[in-house]
Amino acid sequence: MLENQLTLEVNPYSSLYNAVVSKTRFLRQLSRLCDFGFIDG
């Protein structure tokens, strides 16, 4: 079911980030797995 979800790019630098930062980096994996929406406060 999750593979049918759409993604929205809200940052113009996200493609550059995807090209430069390895998908195996710890902080990248952490940000993908955790919802930090509570920090917006």
C-alpha cells in the first residue's frame, strides 16, 4: 500500500541532496524513519 503514495518536493535542493548525501548515512536514515514534525513549534 505504501508504494502507491505520492511525494511532494518542497525544497528546490532536494535533488542535489539526493545526489550528494549517501542513502546509508545515519542521519539521513534517521530523518527518513522518524517524524520530526513536533519540532516545528
